[in-house]
Amino acid sequence: MAVKKNISKSKPSRKHLGSSPETESRSKETELTDPSPGPLEPWTPSPGTAFKLLMSVRLCAALWNGVSDCDETYNYWEPAHYLKDGKGFQTWEYSPVYAIRSYAYIMLHVVPMKICTLILGDNPILVFYMTRCLLGIACASSEILLYRGVNKLYGPNVARIMLVLLLFSAGMFISSTAFLPSSFSMYLTMVAYGAWFLGKPVIAIMSIAASATWGWPFAAALGIPIALESVLLRRKLMFFLKWCSISALIFLVPLVLIDMHYYGKLVIAPLNIVLYNVISGHGPELYGVEPLSYYIINGFLNFNFAFLLALMSLPLLLVCSLFLKWSSLKVRRLLLTLAPMYIWVLIFFTRPHKEERFLFPIYPFFALAASITLDVAQAILYGMLGRGNKRSHYADSTGWFSAAFCFLYATLCLSRVVAVYQGYHAPIDIYVELHRISSDPQIHTLSPDKPVNICVGKEWYRFPSSFFLPGPKWHLQFLQSEFKGQLPKPYGPEPHATRLIPTHMNDMNREETSRYVDLSRCHYLIDRDSEDWTSQEPNYSTTGDWTVVKQVPFLDATRSHRLFRAFYIPFFSSQHCTFTSYNLLKTTRTKKHSKQHSKKS
């Protein structure tokens, strides 16, 4: 009786993917005969501690990140500024003729923006950064759910390695606070797989549905493993169809109603964007194509060796499964876990048009796949070095291996983040300066009730958003440059301008010359000095018509060493990188000239 009592109190150790056959057999023997507990699980941070770590890093990203994608500015921040303050730029995607973007996704951000304005006052830059902080908190919350799910399914060693990879990732630093549907889909994909690993399929199905409707419709492909597991393996077809239908009612119906209000007609934006990209005949290739190496290089910059390890994870782990004699259940679990990453790679690596943001939804899977591979490597190393203390976990005696990898990984990631910040943060600094000079009468001499034109030429795509303009009288204007594509135009001043079909817009990326203003109308100009100047892109700072208000160093990528511009290496990067000036310029035209031109306008 005493023996039985001890056995009943004994807690068998969990068997995780990296467990060697020796570890599993020893655990099974311990469960049956040894009243003392088996190998102790390795230490891993509690969800609360992990959340604090993640939130700290994500809030740093919210404050330090630039706006690296002009699509984020003009397709998301600008419509949000219009819905909030009645002013902003409109792209052809928001024309009722095409309607491939949803205002419902924008409204998810506009509502907290308005709440921030009520609480903190109408400071547009503060609203911008508070919105980013909320995005960072949403990302950290999603990561914690994934962390809990991985801890349950694969054990604490995989979970803590993944946590380190997520914390230091340069890719997660960029994507976590981006106002983009691909980032939104990344959040919900983490929620979906975290819930799935925790045995909550309803939350998993609904998260994928929300991601595909309110975020990015192509993200539905990431739910294929969940669908296969539910329908084919568990044979719960009716359960799956039931929750898909409920999800459609919960997410698709409100989205359509919101878009009907703003477009003034029936619009199903997720369907429209799929049709445009798949069967329109011209699609996204109009905006440039890139070779396969683009994603390989981008993946290495953002995840360095973890990215390479993730891409090779499936063949490596399948080979390891033969030596470790995994059960078919373990192999199936591994295939389903890695499937989303490989499905996404298969789809997007083969598309001609490539952008960094297209990979955001699977960024967490790079960390997860690399973590599983490292965990299995530790189990194999443990077997090669000997069993050691039978009370110890295999990760205890081989933790130095993953620690060394994580140290190298974190060092390279931090180096990448510093390089990007130092090289490309100048536009944010310059636009923030506008707020200072707007209240400085020694610099800004125009009357407060007169409109102010801030002009950009070749630097149009680095405009962070209208949240950085000092007030409603300040307007961004475009100068003609060597860029020959279509630029956005301001929403019309009419009520319900979102319902009106804007003039001079097309879906072929053809240049619309109506976007440009004459240089003489500009009060301020934001430009970057370049040695490759042309007649349409001169170095304005060297002409006699402009005076420099502020200059900030900006990386000249074409004249900098590829390695030292990609990663910050103390003492060496400064020697091998060339910086130019990012300028805020003020016109030197006389007041008389300005008044005469203003009458003509």
C-alpha cells in the first residue's frame, strides 16, 4: 500500500520532441518503479515574466522604428488620419472603382486614436506613437499565447529558446509595431497556433478567420494545417464547418457593413484584393519584381542563422527522427507545426513581386522552427556525451550549445537594429523638427492662418504620415522627380469623400502629372543630398533658393560596404559607410515674390 501511495504521488516527466529514446525509456521505467520524480524540467520564464520582457522590447520598437514601407504610410496611416481628422492622402486602392482595401481594418486603429486624443490631447505625434505602443502590446500578448502553447506541446526548452529568438529578432522588432495587415495577420496567426497547441481549436479557427477577413486574405493559407488536422485527422468536418460559418458571420458581415458605409456600395474588400492579385492580368508585378535572393538576404538580415536553420528544419528533423526513433505521432505533430512556414515560403518565394512585409505572418515560425531544431540537436548531443545524472534533463548538460547559438544570434540582431536606426532614422527626426520650427517665430515667419506647403521630390516615399505635420494648415506637396509611377492624392474636401470616385487615378501605376506642384509654391522642402543628382532631382541644399534649417546624417547605401551597412560593427562601420545629409530646407524667396505668386495661384 505504501508503494502504491508513493507511485500515485509521483509525477511522470513530460516527453517532448527532443527526447532521446534513452530518456523516454528511463522516464517510463521511473513512472512504474521509482517513487522519486523523474528528470526535472529545465527552468523557463513564467508567462508573466516573458510578457514583461516582450512588452519592453516591443515598446522600444514602437519608439525607435522608422516607417520603412511607403505602403504603410499611404495605405494605412493616411486613411486613418483622414478618418480621424478629415485630412490625408488617398491611393487608388481606396477608390470606389477598385476598393481593394478595407476601411474596417483602419477603424480598428482609428477608435483607439480618438480615445488617445480625448485622454492625452490633440497632439498628432503623441497619437502616432501611442498607437504604435498599443500595436506593440498586442504583439507581445499574441507572442505569450504562442509561448504558452509551445511550452505545453514541445516543452520548456523549446519555449525558452523561441522566447530568446523572438525577443532579439530584428525582424520582429520591425514587424511588431507596423501598421500593416501583414503584421495584424502575424498577431492572429500566433494566437491561432498558440490556442491550437493548447487544445483550443475554436479560438484557432476564429483567429485564422479574423486574420483573413480583417487583415490579409492570403493569410488563410496559414490555417491549412489546422483545417487538415480538424477534418482529416480528427474527422470533425461538421465542427470545422460550423465554426468557419460562425466566424464568417462574426467577422465578414461587420466588415462588409463598414465598407458599405465608407464606399457607398456593396464591397467585399478581401475578395477584391484576391481577384486583383490573381486574375487581373497585371497585379502587383507593376510595382517591381525581385529575384529569389531578395527573400534569402532579407531573412538572414532579420533572423540571421536562425532563418537558415528554420529553412532546413524539416529535412534535418526528419533525418533525426530516424535515429531518435520517434513515433508516427511525433512526426505528424512536427509536420503540422512546420507546415505553415513551408506553405507560405512555397507561395511567396515563387511570386515575382517580393516585399519584406509579405513575410511578416511567418516571422514567429522562423523562431519556432529554429528552436525545435536546436532542441533536437541538444538531445542528440546529450546522447553522444553520455546519459549524465539521471535526475537531470538533457537540456541541462547541453544548454551551452543553444546558449552559444542564441548569443551569436542576439549579437547579430542587435547589430542589425542599430545599423538600421543609425542609417535610416533621419526622416523621422526631420519631420519631428517641423513641430519645433512651427512655433519658432524666428524661423517660421508666415501668418498662422496661411497654408504652408512642405514639398518632397525623390523623398516622397519616406514621408512617415500626416501625423507629423504641425497642423491642418500644413500640407505635403509633391515635386516632379525621376519617379514615374503613380503618387497618391489628398482625399477631397467634400463630405463622404471616401464614396466619391477620385479623378486622375488608375490601377496600372501610370504617372499622373496632376500630382505635382511648382517649386515656387513650396515654403519648406525635405530632400536628401546625393552625388547622383539630375535636373529633376538636384541637390536643393546647394542652390541659392534654399537655406538649411536642419541636417541629419543619412546612410548612402550605394557608397557603403554591404556588410558594414547591414550590421553595425563598432569602429569598422564608420570607416566603411558613407553618410549624406537629409535636409529640412526653407525657401529664401522674398515676401514680395511670395505674395505675387500667391495671387497667381
